[in-house]
Amino acid sequence: MAPVSVGSTTAPRRAVSAAAAYGVLAVVAVLFLVPFGWLFLASLNAEAGLTTEPPAEFTLRNFAEVLNPDNLRAFGNSFVLSGGAALLTLLVATPAAYPLSRYNLRFGRPVLYALLFSTGLPITAIMVPVYGMFVQLELVDSVPATTLFLTATGLPFAIWMMKNFMDGVPVSLEEAAWVDGASAWKALVRVVLPLMLPGVTVVFVFTFMTTWGNFFVPFVLLLAPEKQPAAVTIYQFFGQQGEVAYGLLAAYSILYTAPVVALYALVQRTLGGAFAMQGAVKG
Amino acid sequence: MRRFIGLAMAAGLAVTMAGCGGGSESGSNELKIVYQKFGTYIHLDVMLRRLKPVFEQQNPGVKLKLIPVTANDADYFSKVNLMRRSASSAPDVVYEDTYVINSDVKAGYLRPLDEYLNTWPDWGQFPDSVKQGVKALDGKIYGVPMGTDTRGLWYNKTILKKAGVTLPWRPKTWDDVLATARQIKARVPDATPFNMYSGKPAGEASSMQGYEMLLYGTDHELYNSQSAKWVAPSKGMTDSFRFIKTVFSEGLAPKPAVALDKNLNTIVTTQLFPKNKLGIALDGSWLSSTWQKAGEAPWPEWQDTIDVAPMPTQNGQAPGKTSMSGGWTLAIGAKSKNPGAAWKFVALALNRENSLNYATTAGQIAVRDDVGKDPAYLNANPTNKFWTDLVSATHYRPAYAEYPEISNQIQKEMESVMTGQESPEEATKRLTESIQKIVGAEKVEAAG
Amino acid sequence: MAASASAASPRPAARPARGRRGSALGWAIPMAPAAGLLALFFVGPILWCFWAAFTNLALTGASASDPEMVGLANFREMFADGDFYSAAMLTVAFVAGSAIIGQNCLGLILAMLMRSRKAVVRTVVGGIVVSAWVVPEIVAGFMWYAFLADEGTLNSALTAVGLPANEWLYELPLLSVIIANVWRGTAFSMLVYSAALSEVPDDLHEAAAVDGASAVQRLRHITLPLIKRAAMTNLMTITLQTLSVFTLIFVMTGGGPGIKSQTLPLYMYQEAFKFSQLGYGTAVAIVMLTIGAVFSAIYLRLLRNEV
């Protein structure tokens, strides 16, 4: 590759297209931000309703009220459930995806497709037999068992995504590692995984996210109120006749959203590193 | 073969986890109390937590396990029903809506309470109309009522005064209501004269606060308990649809885009009423709780502006006013291993003192006569006496498994009438056909 | 340069690794934990659903304790119900509009635009888009309701600049919920495409640019073939996820006015939980599953035939 020959002709055009790209990104960002207007204004309004209007007086009372020990515990529970499920999913899905990606398995794909389509079954329908099973196994109200079930529901998607990202890593790189005497497992961990780190991240974030927002599974499988995650306790702001404490709900939602956005930002920085490493491997 | 290895591994995991599951094994000395704790509705939770040590001291050896369920009604029912499907997780005492009692009895979830009630002196404090609401088709009682709600007209005094209406306003017939609404429309053009829930987005509020508040003020009801048949078609049905047509076609109600708004109840309590943009609302007794200091939209001075009136019957037929009621009970699970202790708990939780406490804190309309007369209850909210007096004229929805589906059809026909797609007569005809389809033609009778 | 050359050749999907085929243990052991978890927690419940769809099972009432087999009655009833057809059509339109067209295209565009931009821009723009994804669904519903309602933000803004206000949720309920769902779900497509694009080597693009290929040509001949698999993963995932969107629509329109935004999940919720006909509801769920499978089959076919 000879960058010298590229420079003079394409540079101005590149600058223009970069400017255009930044312009479009800015517009999209603004459009995505606008609906948040209500959320932010309501969170600072002690008497919030469903109209987007600046509060008569700005107050942090909603946040102060929402940040009570019960809610903090609920957020903690969410971290345990979502983090646990996301990590377990990676641990289980990665080895499972490997044979699917690297071998010609006769039954592998049909089974996977069937499971994948089954995730289209609304969770509400599945919970009836699942609850019965949890009662049989005496697992109701157990956080580890609920985490494991959440892992299982996320697995078909995770394996499927993982397999496709793994397909993107050329076999030739692994073969080089084998020649050097590495086992398949070592090749997977040392060569394949680093190369598909962006994909692995997507799987992790996706699993974490869907678990973080999952209401019905923990709602049904956990009994004790002190074990419930934030997705369940959010209903504390709703009333029986449809009345809603919008201000508190908005403040709670902002706190609920923040950790995952932080996770994303963190991943972005880590990925920056991944890109560099990838470059190094390819160089 | 390998599948089995996997299975065995997973099963092993499951067994290991069962150890740390905890709490799922329960002796008969433990009573499981399952109830709703939803949003602002924390009062039952507060009360039960307070009663737990009291009860455990009175009944040595029996432990209470409180299981609050944070969810809306539909999700609450789903979870409780799931728990009841398995003997080991079935609750001993459950917070039960009167209106699902019949279907839960059919499902074998509930235990009749007659043997206990016969010797319970307090039972005499419950009026017959209330006892009817907890009696199942087999004639047995399955729950002890905790409180109820009623429905009627809320109105904005400022707007009615501006429109030249004499206060306090007491309409005697539907026509009085319409006349006042027309007067508001003419003289206070920037206000919506009248609101009633109608159509599918508002759901059960449309059927109960809207359509049935009309229908049960005519000469016909939705269900004839003597003949055990649904009543359709009836003149009352068509007249009720005609009222809806009048209100919407004359522009006395919010425009369709607002009337069919999913969040109409929020618009009414936080925007229309406090901002003097609504004259009259056909709504529930709980409306003012939103405006209390601890409510969702505090408006402590609401009493200066807002007053209440009973919903009149169609032509002023006796008793001149009408209302609809729902209400919740404490019931005992059919699979309870210790029903005697469970009953003791119900009797404690709903004695005079605790019922009074619950009615005042939870903003419930009292069902016990002694509580209804208590000054502490009557002074808790200035409208309490008004709403409690309506209990004498109130009606309950037909508590049958088919009702939700029929209610859905009512909402659908209301919506067709309010948007002008159907005449009142057509709506009655279509509703009759739907009811016949849902319950079977032999269980439907025509009237008027 | 060798690695770059191998990356440039279209990578075959599942190429068997030579000499490592016959060993059954080679695939059985790594797959065992996943197979075990799925067998324990997933397969049984799914089979149960297929059984329940042919019964009159309910969560309460007489058939709660004693459900009966009713054969195809649930399906017959469903196919005789006009509301069901409406719900099925609306669901297909909702999936096509919000997932396949909206989220998928917008996600790809965002990923391409953000590629090789400054890290801070990627984090900020990406963070905003991801926030929309993370907000609890019920709150996202309220946010969009507040935005589109009769006296909502959008109408206030329109009247402020002299444009006519519109009754969005009443006149255009389906479009309203589609836009809200695009807003909510685009982040996932963006993440998937960003990950896929990061595997497309930069130098390949530059080489093509030197050869005089236009941006469109580069997209068509270099980028798209290389992200084919990612596109499939993405389409399949978002289709299945969008099929079951419930809360967002429920909060914004409740399925109304009438049944103009009542998709299959709302229809199923009404039947299974409001009317407590679990058997019938499960039959609806199986139809949803079938729709998902049809979409997926189309993706598999399309992507196999390409290139």
C-alpha cells in the first residue's frame, strides 16, 4: 500500500465527505435527543404530567426521593442478574459457537434455527410451564436459578450472533496457530476471540441489555421483594386507576438508563484498543 | 448420548442451586400472604407489615410470610394464578378482586368461608349489597370485603358558575346533565363541557365508568340474576348508546383524538380539571386522591373549585341516582394447609380498627357500617360521606368469566358510536350478536 | 500483506477445518453446557406451548384446573376473527417498517458514518442512540406519547414555526409507533454493523478508491458483500425482537384508535390475559412464531443467493 499516491487527489474530497458525515451525525443525534426532552424536564418537576413543559421550579427532589435504599438495592439486583447472565452467556455461547462455525455439522444448524425462531414465542406464554418447572425443582425465589434461566433465554441469539461473528475470522489464522502447536481451545482464546472482540462485545451488551430490561421473568420467578430488579420495581410509580407519578418515574428512568450508557462508553474505549490490536495482527 | 451428559450436568447444577434457593420449602406453620403492592398503593403492605408481629404474638408457632407483588392488575392476577396452580406455592391468604371470585372458584383456587363467617360477630356490620358482591354462583361466600369504590359526577364550580348554573348542582335526569353541558358549551367556549370514558383505549374505565353508569340508570341491566341470563337487546342499551352519540356529536365531550387518548385519565386529572378546562366528569371516587398532598399531582386547594354530584338515573327513576362499584377482598386459598390460622388472620386484618385504618389511609370507601359512620373516616376526605352514601344505590358488574370479553365488545361499540360509524340501534344489534356469540344464544334474553 | 490478501477474498462461511472433523468429542464437549441449559430451561416450555395451543387452557375458570384438548378449534376461531387478520397485517407492516427498513437501514448508515470518525464523536452519538435503546420500554412509550400527543412537543414546535399541528396518534397511529420503535431499536443494528465494519480492512477501501471506484461502487462491491453475514444476524434478531414489541404500543395508543395499531402481541395479551384464554393466546403466539420463521427463511434465501 502506498499512501503517497493517494494524498493529493482524494484529500479535499475526503474533507468534504467527512464534513457531510459529521453534519448528518449531528442531525441524527439531535433527532434522537428530542424525545428525551419530556424525560429530563419531568425528572426536574415535582408536579410533572405528560406534557413537555419547563417546571414552575426546578427541583432535584424527585432524584432525592428515588435514590432510597430500596431502589439502590433493586439496581444492585439488576446488576447481579444482568451481569451474571451476560457473563455466563459469553462463557457458554463461545465454545458452543465454535463447532457451529468451524465444522460441517448436520444437525447443528436446524436445531439452532428452531431455537432461534422459538425466541419469537412471547415470554409470557413460556412462563407458565417454566414456573411449574421451577416449583418442581424448588427453584422459585432463587437468584442463581433465575440468572441461569435468563442465560438460557438469551443463548439462542447469543450463539447465533457469536457463530456469525466467528465466521468472519479467517481459518487461516488459526491454522497458523495450530502449526505452532496450539490446541483448538488455545487458538480460539488467543487468536479468534481477540479478532472478534467487537462481536463479542455486541453479544455481551445485547444480553446485558435485554436482561436489564426484562420484567416478566424475574417478576414471575422471584418472590421476595428484596430480590426484585429495577425493571420490576419501576412499577412502584404506577397507581391502580392508571395514575402515574411521572416526575419520580422520569428520575428513576434516568438513573436506570445511566449504567448501560456508561457500559457502552466503556466498551467504546476498549474497542478502540481492539481495533489497534486487530491492526497489529493483520500488519 | 452427549445430550444426556449435558442434561445431567444441568440437573446437577439445578440441584446445587436448590440449596441456595431458600425459602421455598414451607411447613404448615407458615402462612403465605400474597397481595398487590402497586405504585401509590402501598397501604395494604404497610398494614400487613404492622400486623405481622401482632398476629405472630397472638398465635405462637405460626409464622407469616408476606409476599407483595409489584404489578398492575393483569400481571398480578397472572402471578397469583401461577402460584395457585402448584400446591407448594399456593398462598394461604390472598388479596382477591371481587370480580374474579367466580372464575377462581371454578378453577378450584378458593375456599368457602361460611363456616367461619357464621360465628364471626363482625359479619353483621357488612350490608347485604356488599355481601352479594362476594357470593359465588354456588351461594357460598369466598372473601371478606376490604373496601370499595363508587362512581359519580365531579364538576368544576368555577365553570358552572360562569355558565350560569345554580350551585350546588344536582341533576335529576340525563337530560339535566346534557342541558348543563350545552349551557357550558354556549357560555364557556374554551372549556370542554363533559367527559366520560368511551372506546377501547381507556379499557375497562369506558365500560364501567362510562357505559354501565348509563345502563344501570335505565330500566335494564346487563345481566338478570333472577333468570341467570344476559340482557340483550334492551331499550336501556340503545338509550345508553344514544346518550354517548349526543355527547360526542354535539361536541359536548373532548374531540375524538383526546377522547380516544390512551392517557385520558392523566389529561383529566392533571390538565383539564386543575386548569379550568373541563366542566363535568363522570369518574371514580378516587379522583381526588391524585390531588392530595401526597398524590401524583398535588392540588391541595381542589376543594375550592371541585364538587361532586350523584349520577342521576335516566328519567329520575327511583332511587334517583346510580353508581357502579368494584372492590377487593381477603380470601383463603383452597390449598391452604392451615385454613383456621388463615381465617384468624383475615378476621384480625379486617376487624373494625384495621378496616377503619385501611379505609382512611388507602382512600377506600368503607364497606363496614361501623366504619362508614366513624368521624375519623368521614373527616379524612370531605367527599367520603358523599361516596359512601352512594353504596346504597350501587351496582356490581356481572362477575362471570365471560364479562371481560363482553366488556371489550361494549368498548368497541361505544367507539363506533362516538366516531359516528354506527347508529345507537346498530350498536345495540352488534353488541347483542357479540354477547350471543360469547355466552351462547340460550343464555341471552331480550328486554324492552 | 498476506493477511490482508486473505481477508480480501470473500470468506467462506463454515469451512471445515481440515483433519478436525471426525472427532465427535471435538464438538460435543464445547456444546454440552449450552445444550444442557437449553434442554433444561427452554425445550420443554416450547413443547408445552405447542401442546397448550391445542387446548382450552386458562389461568382461571373451570378449564384452569382441567384443560381439554380442543384440536384445531383455537386456530379455526382465530382465522374466523376479522381482528386477527388486521392484527397480523399490522404486525407485518410494523416489522417491515420499523425493523427491516427503519432500524436496519438507519443502523447501517450510522455505522458507516461513524466509521473512522473521532472516538469522542462515536461515543457521544453512539451514546445518545444507545440511550434510546436502554430507556425502559414503558418510559419510552410515555416519552413518545408526550412527544406526539395532541398537545405534545411536536405539535407545539410545529405551531411555533407556523406549520399546522396534527393528531399524530389518532390519524397516523401505525406510523407513530413505527417511528418510536425505529428510535428505540436502531442502536442494536448500529452496534452489529459497527462490529462488522471494523472487520473490513481500511486499506481495501483505499485501494478501491485509488482505482477510481465511486463511494456507491465501493459500498456495493466491497462493503456489502463483507457484511452480508452481519446483515443476516441483524435482520433475524431485530425481526424476532420487533415481532413481540408490546409495551411501547400499549402505552402510546393502547392498540387504538379502534384496532388500527393493535398488533399480534396486543391481540394476544387481550385474549390470553384480559379474557384469560391461555390456550387461544398460545395459538396466537404460534402464529407469531410462524411469521418470524417466514421472515427468517426469506433472509436466509436472499443472502445465500447473493454474490
